[in-house]
Amino acid sequence: MIPEEAVVDAIRSDHLAAAELLVQLANRESLSMRTGLLDDFAKEQNISLQKLNALLQSLIDAGLLARTRDNIVLASGSNDALRYAAVLRGVAYTRYRQRDANQVEITLSPPAHPSRLMEMLPKQGFCWTRLYDTKDSLIELAAQAERRLVIVSPFLDKEGVQWIGQLFEATVRKQIERIMVIRGRDKADTEALCGSSSHLASYGVKILSYAIARDSSRSIETFHAKILLADGDKAYVGSANMTRWSRDFSMECGVILRGPSVRPVATLIDAILAISEQIPYA
């Protein structure tokens, strides 16, 4: 029997969606679901496919589900699945009732496989599963923007600009302001932008450069911060650059903030935008 605490700790994202998936599988005669139906489940639950995949992996890691070539299979009996679903619903309700005004999630981009760090983390207990995947977290954060999405990244490459495009694409159904802030002084940045300028322009992205020459020396005032701001109450602050190296190879860590604690970050972004210079598309 899998301890209920282990199941709760293993779920990295949406406890309600996990509960609903267990219920649907428990009510199927075969106790399984074709992988092709998972897209429909994600739409019903209003979650991204990235989040659904993370959810499935968490349930598999917990020992509740198994994956075959064409199906997701309930590894426990239907009665056990319904019991775990009830526990997960209770956890979701408790967190809803007792949620703080400020919410913090820790994000992690694992190092490239094989990784000594990822071998060690599971040995630290179930708490390591509360490290949310940076790529999934940023997509979810971008999709929640209703008025403005600002991405601040000092370094870019071709793959990183494609990643940025995916983040702005998550807002495509909304009439919002889309802004990207870069240094704009590095050759690699400008070359990466030239290759994807039409793609970003199609989303109405405004590109700004924060790199101000100092009068008394050859140095410039610029930045090293990595920030994603959605509206004025949701933000990512961390180490991940918008580059292939950060996305796929290097260990990156950051925080997702929601609530009043984001206001100083929004104020910082407003100040950066006020002194930055718009870059025309090539």
C-alpha cells in the first residue's frame, strides 16, 4: 500500500487534476486510458500539455499509474485510486482555504543527463518533487498574463529566442502588451534576433535594449537579472537565461512569485522600461 503522504508529496502540480484523472481511470472497465485521449483531458481540466505530462510522471513515480505503448494504466485497484483521489481533493481544498496572499514555488532546470545532482535528489526524500520544472512553470506563468508580459534576459541564442516565442505564443488569444528586454550590445544577441524577428513581430512584441553608455568611461550600465513578469502580481526571478544552454543543459534555479510580493519586481520592471531604448526589427 502506498502511503498517502508519499502520494501527496509526489504530485508536483495540480492535485485536483490528478484526482480527476484517478477517478476517470477507476471508473473505466479496463482501468486504462488511451494516450490519445489525454489531450481531451487536458482541455477539460484547463491545463497545458506540459503540466499534464508532469502530472502523469508524478503519478507514475508515486506508483499509481503505469505507461504502456498506447495507454496510461491504473497500477492500483479502483477502490485505492478513489481513496487517493479523495485525499488529493482534500489537500487541494485545504490549500485553497489556507492559501497565503503571497505564494512561492521553487523552479529547477536539471543538468543534462546523466546528472549526479538528479541521482542524488531523490535520495533526499519526497520534498525534492516540490522543485517545479522551469520550462513548464514559465509557460504556465506566461499563459496567466492578462494585461502585460515582460521577459528580461541578458543573453540570447537562436534556441532561446524560439523559447521566448513559445512564451509569447501562450498569450496569443489575448490583447496584452508583450515586451522583451535584452542588452542589445552583444553580436550573438542581435544575430539570434535577426533570425526570428518576423516571428516575434507577428505577436506584436516590443524589443527594448537596456545598455546605457556611461559618459565618463567605456563601460555601460546594463543588467544580469533574469525576470519574467506577468501583469503586476506574478513573476519569475531566477538564473535561467533564454538560451539553449540554460534550457537544456545547465542547472538553473529560481522562484515563481504570486501576490503582493511581486509589486517591487513590477516597480523595477517599470523603471527598466522607462530608461530602455526600443530596437527596431531588422
